[in-house]
Amino acid sequence: MTKRRDGGVGVSPTKQRALLSAIITLIAVLSVCIYVGAAAGDGSPGDDGKNSSGARSPHNSAAPASAGSWVGAWAAAPVGGEAGTEQTGMAGRSVRNVVHTSAGGTSARITLSNLYGQAPLTLTHASIAVAAGHDSSAAAKGTMRRLTFGGATSVTVPAGQQTLSDAVRLQVPQGADLLVTTYSPTASGPVTYHPYARQISYLADGDRTEDATGTPYRERTAIWRYLTAVDVLSSQADGTVVAFGDSITDGSTSTESANRRWPDAFSQRLRAAVAAGQDVPRYSVVNEGISGNQILTGKAGRPVENQSGLDRFTRDVLGRPNVKVVVVDLGVNDTLHGARADHILTGLRTLVRQAHAHGIKVVGATLMPFGGYPRFSAAREVVRQQVNAGIRSGTVYDAVVDFDKALRDPYDARRLASEYDSGDHLHPSDRGYRQMARTVDLADLKGAVPAQL
């Protein structure tokens, strides 16, 4: 004890420090207890985790369950407004999109787009679940989760905008199918969609968002609606690779619902290399291909449909989480539509500069042959060869993947090899897509962005 100047008795400085330390420790312990208690619940109304009907409500906590990195598990670029939905949108129907993950995680969040809507899109209900099996609209037991947006179960997305959901705790397996379901009760104008999904999804009448049986989902559909991304909080991946391209990246002509696009095959190859202990980065892979896409020109519309690579690069590459590398395979459609080689190369270099400004490495692909395709001509073949010469010179990309060399006919360099040709002489077969995935040098994913090309 020490005597204060006013005659009272005080506490010594040493004991004061000890007391303060004890108080801080007590606060920390109480904070941990509160967090653990909250994490143990399922985020549903009521202390017992059940809703008003007595059934257990889907888990919808927005708090991540563990540390990790946010990476892209799946993505698809918005392409345009769906014909026939100009007035009603998908009012009164549940849209259950089926998507395939390239990375697992402990939490998930989604991006929904109303880019091509002409009116606000009101969604009153959304959910995410792991699919019970391949080609299934049913959810695996115990995986159905309600999604929220800023803590609310409903969200209104203005025309021309997109929205990101809150994170929800969910054990997302690597290489699994997810069911992402939305419901809108009101007319909203054109539905923003990705038309060539090469994946069967489902539709149901009424609000069946949290139906885990899949029974009401009687209508099958080959397009993705509203959903443009699924991200996961992952300890399995440290970054994202974006495959940025046209119909060849989009997977046109690949087997439906089999995940045989070249980015799918590349993701599987990269995962296998990591599992085998090879010295390669732990990256997820997302597909931002659009069929018919060009570097320089988009289609008509307000907003422009099938936006050019230059116009959509910020959204589809720079806007994805934790992007480390982008693989660019664009230029064939520009060539087929009569663009000049120097214009194409200038467009590609512009993409590279934008990526470098964000610390993203760029691997670029040579343009594969299209001899035998209806739009083939000798003049367009000359342009393709000029573009490829520029790419191979090392003055465009940080690294080059030579898809042309890997898939062309050894006896006729103007054509795809027959074993890699889907039959239309432009798009690869499943075997061709696998060959593309094998051609990418995994070592090119490593390293920092060079100071200059």
C-alpha cells in the first residue's frame, strides 16, 4: 500500500499493472466464449435453432468458420438478356443453378447480376447447398444454407448492377457440384444469363428455394441465370487463375454436364500436381469464357451484349478475388470477323498492361487453326499467323502457351488434328480440350509480374 497526498491509501503501481492485466485477460476470455457460443449455433431464429414450424432452419451465419484466403471456386461471365423474359423475368419461379467447384472451403459467398435487366431485380430468397450427386437437383443432407445480403434475406439489385451475398458457413468440397437457388416474386425485365453453360440446371414453380429433395425441380435448363460467381474461404488455395477467352474457353462442343472444358481439365491437373507434392502454386481456376467473344468489339444493345474483352476485363478478371494469373485465349473471333493483326495485338497488349497494373501475371495462348470452318479464308489464315508470330515473339505476354502447335494437324497447319477436332473445324473435342490443359506449363504460374516485356 502507498499513502496518497490526500491522506488516503492507494494501490502501488506494480499492483495496478497486475490488476489491469487481469482485467484484459478476463475480457479476452469472455470474447472467445461469446464467439464460440455464436459459432455453435446455426444462425436461425430461436435459441434451439428451429423455426416457427419446429423444423430446423438452414444454417445462414455470415461469420467465416476459419481463416483462409478468398478465392474463386466458380465463375461465368454475364452475356446478355434472355429472350422471352423481357417483361416477366423469372417472377414466381425458383432458379436452381448447378455449378462445379475448382476449390474447397469452409465458407461461401455468391455474386448475382442484373446487368441486363431494365428494372430492379428483387430476390426474396436465396440458398446454397452441396448437390447430393452428379446431375442432381437434390441437396446433400445437412448442407442447405440460406443466403443473406447485408443481413437480410431479400435484396433488390438495381438495373445494370450486381450484388455480393454475405458469407455463409458451409463445407464446400473441391471438385463438387453446388446448387445455388434464387426466387423472385415480381417481374423484373430481362434475365441476365450465360447461354452456353454446358451444364444442366433446374427450374421450379413457386418458392422452392430451400427444398432439399429436388422433387419440385421438374424443368431442366442448359443456361445459368443471375449467378456469376461463387467464392470460397479456402485453406486449399492461395489464389485464383482466370481463364479468359471465347467459345473455346467457354467449352462449346464439350460433353454437357461432364465438366470437360479445358479450364476444368486444367484445374484437375493443377490439383493433382499439388496433391503429388510438386512445386506448383495452389490456385483455383475459374472460367470467364464467352462464346463468340472478341477482344475489340461487342454486340449491339444497351448495355452492350457479349461485351468485348477490353470492356469486360475489369469485371471478369480484375474484379475476381485474389487473382494471381490470367490465361488469355482471345483473337480467333476478331480474325474471323476481319480484324487486322496489329489491332488484335494492340488489344492483347492493353489487357496485359491492365493486368500488370494489378500485379497479375498473364499467360497468353496462340490462336488455333480453323481450316475447314465456313468462315475460313486464306487472308484470315495470314492474319492468324501474324498474330501468332507476335505472341511467340515474347513481346505480348509474360509467358506463352502454344495451343496452335499442340492441336494443329502435323500435315496441314491450317487445320486442327482430326483427333482433337469436334467436327466443326473450329472447336476442340473433349480430347482436344484435355490436350489444351496438358499444354499449359505449370511453372508459368509461378513468379512475379516482370518489370517489362
